[in-house]
Amino acid sequence: MTTNEADSEVYALPKWWCEHNVQLLDVYSCAGTSVALLYRLLSQRTHDQSISHKTMPTFAEHLAFVCKEPYTAWYVILGDDYQVGAVYLSKQREIGISILDEFRHRGYGTQAVRLLMARHPGKFLANVNPANAASANLFRHLGFGLIQHTYARE
Ligand SMILES: CC(C)(COP(=O)(O)OP(=O)(O)OC[C@H]1O[C@@H](n2cnc3c(N)ncnc32)[C@H](O)[C@@H]1OP(=O)(O)O)[C@@H](O)C(=O)NCCC(=O)NCCS
């Protein structure tokens, strides 16, 4: 077997074959170390990934927002010992999730949302831009169903 054939066998393995070591670290108890990561995640967001976030705040504005503790829970996602993203649960029980570009499509987002739901059992909502297929797929795979289309005029 050539090296190329061996490589293609590895890539042909089913997508869900590996579970990662994923942990959630409380942003509010270690804000100093996580605020730069949260700002980087925000800067990677495009308009079709978010329905709530239009313009990029300054770092100082972002820091002030984090310090207000706006969500019920907010976690940095540690995946296999790397900071790979962040996940939160809003006071209205909405889940927000962001994974750094370089760690996407490896299952971290799905595992992190599962952990969040286990830690805060109850009803959950997810506001997803219709153009954001990755996010829609993630929530659908976790059993979320579509309940409404929201129209806006600005
Ligand atoms: C949306 C987002 C959070 C998804 O996170 P992610 O970690 O890439 O998601 P996952 O890897 O868990 O799942 C995405 C895909 O990878 C697949 N996957 C899941 N586990 C996997 C694994 N262990 N190995 C390989 N692939 C896997 C899933 O089947 C899914 O595939 P599909 O989209 O083709 O159906 C991420 O793309 C992101 O941060 N986007 C920018 C911010 C954003 O849009 N946030 C959501 C706002 S509502």
C-alpha cells in the first residue's frame, strides 16, 4: 500500500469516530485569561453567522460587556488542552456557541453544547441565521426543531 492509499483510508473513517476531551471553564471566574479569546472569536464572526452582532466593539467595550456578566453561564471551551471556543447560556435560555476557525468541523461545538445542556438542564433555544448551515446542522443533530422564522426590517 502506498502512503497516499494509507492516507485516504484514514480520511475515509466515519466523521464521528472520535470523542474529544472537552471541558468547560467558567469565564466569570477567570475573565482575565479568557477575554482575549472571546474578542478573537467575535472578530472571526461574519454577518451570516450572527443575527445579533452587527459591528465589532472595541476591546474596552468588549471587556466592559464581559464584566457585566450578561449571561446565566459563559464558558471557554477547552478541547484536548487547547482553548478552542466559547459557549454561553443567556437568561432567556438561548445557547450561543463559537469555535475558532482552525478548530471547526472536529466535533468540539457539538460536544461543548452537549456539556452545557447537561450542566443546565431544561428548555433551550438557539437563534440561527438561515445562512449559517454549520450552526443549523449542529443544533438539528442535537434534537432541536425549527419553531419560527423571525423577519426584521432595519
Ligand atoms: C457553528 C459552529 C459553532 C459549529 O462548531 P463546530 O465545532 O465546527 O461543529 P461540529 O464539528 O460539532 O459540527 C460541525 C460539523 O462537523 C461534523 N462533526 C461532528 N463531530 C465530528 C468529529 N468528531 N469529527 C469530525 N467531524 C465531526 C458534524 O457532523 C458537522 O458536519 P455537517 O455540518 O457537515 O453536518 C462553528 O462553525 C462556529 O463557531 N461558527 C462561527 C460562529 C457561529 O456561527 N456560531 C453560531 C451562531 S448561532
